[in-house]
Amino acid sequence: MESIVEKVPALAEIDPIKLEIIRTGLQSIPDLIEEDLTRTAYSPLIYEYKDYAVGLVDAEGRAIAMARQGLTILNNTIGLAVRDGLSVYGRDGIKPGDVILSNHAGTIGQHLNNVVMYTPVFGESGVLSAFMAVVVHWLDIGGRYQGSCLGTDTTELAQEGLQLRTVRLYREGVLDHDMTRVISYNTRYPDMLLGDIAAQHAGCVRGRQLMEQFFKRYGEGTVGAAVHLIWRNSAAAARAALAKIPEGVYEKTAFLDNDGVNLDQTVKLPIKVIVKNGGFIVDYSDINEQLEGPFNSGREGGGEGCARVAFKYLFSPDEPTNEGSFAPLRIILPDGKFLSAKEGAPMGAYSTPLPTVVDAIIAAMAPALPHRVAGGHHASFGIFGFSGRRATNGSFFSFFDTALGGWGGSLHGDGVGPYKSLCHGDTRDIPVETVEALYPLLVDGYQWRTDSAGPGRFRGGFGIDKTIRALAPMNFNASFERSKCPPWGLNGGGPGEFGQVEVQRVSGEVVRVHKASQIPLAVGDRVVIHTGAGGGFGDPRERELDAVLQDFRRTLVTREHAEVAYGVVIGADGEIDAAATAARRRH
């Protein structure tokens, strides 16, 4: 059945050349704005890590063009916030120059730090035609812990910070100082946060101006018709890719360690994918109920967002994202599950489970798409954070980052890495130099995690070991996953190592953690972050001997691991013992 995004208005034909000019022109707007955002933001979380998303949506909140960097899991939030704004104000209640904020978990379905800012775009006719939006992770919006979202044991949304449901920051171009005062008194870092907000606002305004110029150049009617054609073409490409796989029911079962509160209870994640009548249906019916701890998300921000990331990976990974990209996709997700949590549920750590959800959807399709599906990736946001007060002036500081880990081996070769998770997109580690310049921390070590990759004919990508030393008293938070459900291998490949953290005290005590809040660190204490690795693909005994030897020489695998995992015996001279290897591999 044709979806609404595939129905083109009855307007004059647009020739293919002009259509492509309009398509690339629309795409250039959010791409340009995200570059501006990274140049002007105050926080390294934005200008280095890229914890944001930028996009254009139409007057109903449907995606026209999304910037190609930033976090993929945030793309869905823009349309959700805009549709909530339309429901609150109505089309006639949104005026030129308005700038609106929302982090409402009941509609966006993610933690309160993800704040969407958007502004309407009116054409020359005076008709509301689009919205320019920028969603940014705000550094801190109050709540129980510094950073607001770093706790793993919150049990209600009110513990996680300030809630802003569709409120105006600017009214017809005039700043609402009452709102900025509310924000500045509900954060521990007012100067840095207000700097990020200014950059976010500048991006919205500049994007709005560019879109107004675009309407003026090509005409609102022509642009509108072109957008529908772009949606139709993207939908056709997605349907064509989907049509190449057999209809059927595909399944994968995974699970999560716990919900941060009930530490002995795993979180069920059985996934069913139904391919039928040109549709791709992700059925979440049997997943765990809403959790007591903060690892919940809402329907669209959680279940729908994960399904979109997986579908895009499988069927149109190289195409720019717009509403048509997801035309064949549907989800079945009853209310009250941990991916469709009710309003008021804690969501501070919403992101931690999502890479595993995406990984499971993709893994379910391995029988139908063996050339596309790799072994499991590290599949953990792997959040780690340091926070405290500076000795010089008593001001708060907070640094957090997420794990770079290995991705799975595939039919085409070894797994890659270290990269962020499937939910991240083109995001990076905050550089060592930036960390040491801005915070009382010293990075003592940063290296590959030896023997971590899942063995296979094509092994997984390796995790890393990162050692950070505290130079002042502070607290440490962590949220890692998959210790009980390691990144799986495919076609006989072995699992990759899961991620975890070691706190090494000056006293010699060592504490191992996966999820923890407010661990006190003394001066000189070290935190060693072991990130997860990718699963292998194929029988490890079929791995080429030279590939194993090369990994050994690069200290990526030890002599013992080469023998046990791959059946490759390396002698004291550093060369392969051919006879011993042949015997070992036979057994």
C-alpha cells in the first residue's frame, strides 16, 4: 500500500535535473548548520563528540533532510517535538520568529538532556511550510546527579532534571528572559550551557533564513512537490531493496544485564521481524515490561527509533535520510514495555539498551541477508563520566564520553573499529588533549584490547583499553552492557569480549563495575575502561594463517589465544609451527 509520503501533489512536472538540484540544495542546509554548530558550541560534547542532530521537517513534522553527522538515534526526535508543538499551539498559534523548546519525555521518549529547538519557516505566501530544528544534548538540567542523565539507579523522571514541554524561548523574534532565567537556575553549568543554547539558536535561525531563501528561489509549490517526489523515490528504493529478500518471520533473542536497580534480573529482548506484502514489521510484543530503573524509552524515541536505524542500515545505508526512507517500516509495540514506557518513567539511561536492540533486529535478518549482516558489534553506549568541583573556585565540572569498540566480522572481511555504536553514526571520542586541558584528569593509557575480538574466519573488531587518572577528588559513573549477552558471532564465529570498567585505587584495591553511580575517586585513583569487541564470522579454524600471525605480531592476539581460538601454534621464534598447527586444527 502506498504511504502518504509517496503521494505527489498534482503540480507541474519537475525535470530530473531540477529535482536533483533541489534535493542536494535541501540536504546542504542541515549539513551547513551542523558545521556551524560544531564551530560555535561551548561544550566538547557538541563540538567534538557531536551529541546532536540537525534537520528540516515539513509543516507536519515529516523529515525533509537530516544532517549526515551527529547521533542517528536523535533524528526521530525532531518530528516528534514539532508534532507536539502543533498539538499544543495549533498551526495558527505558531508565529514567524518563534523559537520553541521541548524535551518532553512523554512525546520524545528519551532522556531530558535531549532538547529539541525548532523555528517555523514561512514562505512568501505567509503559509507555514516547514520547520528548522536542532536537537542538542544539554550538559546538565538539574536532577539528582551532575550531568542529569549519568545515574543508573533513578526510579522516576522527576529525579532526572528540568522538564520543558513545548515552551517558547523566543516569541516572534524576542527573547523570553524569564525562560533563560529558569534554565540558568536549573543547571550546574549555566555559562557553558547558555553558550551551547546560543549556538543551537543560531543554527535554527540560520537554517530558517536559508530555507526562506530556498522557497523564494524555487517557489513554495515547486519545493513542496519536489519534497514529495524525493520521498517517493526514497520509498521506492527502500521497497526495491526489501523486495529482494523472501517473505517470512525472522527472529533473534537477546537480553540486557539489568535495569540498574534490580541487579539480578536480566531484561528480556526477543525480537521478531515479519517481512510480508512489501512491509517490514518489527514486533516487540514479547520484550520486557517497563523497568524500575532509568533504562526505559518512549515508543517513538525508543522502539521506533531503533527500528529506523536498523532498517536504514539494512536497506538504504548510503542514501540521505528523509521520511520516505522508512515507508515500508512498521512496528508492533504494546504500551508499557521498556521501549514504550509510560509518561513519568525514568529515562536518564535510555540510550544504553538501544544499540543491543538495533543489533538484534539486524541479526534476525542474517538468514535472508548474509551479505549484509555482520557479527554483533560491541553494542553498548558504554557511558562513563567524571564529575566534581574545582579546587580553584568551587565550580562544578563534568566530563563524560562513550565507548569506542569493535564491530562484527562479516562475509566480506574482519570487523572494523574502534567505533561508537550503531546508534551513534559519525561521532568520535573526545580527544585526549581536550580532556586533559578542560578537566582535572590525565589519560595514562590508550591502546587496543588484546584478545578481545571474537574469533572467526573473519574476526571481529577489537575493543580498546583506556586508563584515566583522577587529579582531584571526584565521582565516577558508568553504564556498560552485554556482560551476560556478549556480542555474538555468526556462521560459527565466536563472541567478542564485553565491555567493563575497573576502578584501581591508590591503595591497590580493584573494583570491577558495569553500572554504577557516584563512585568516589581520590587523587591518583585510576579508571580503566575496557570496551567491547565485535563477534567473529565463520569457523576460526578457517582463518588464514598469515592473518593470525599478523595479529600476533601487532600484539592484538597473544600466543595462547592464537592456539586456543584459531588452532595456530606460534613458536618461540615468532613463526608459525606448521606441523603443530596442522595437528591442532585437525582436533
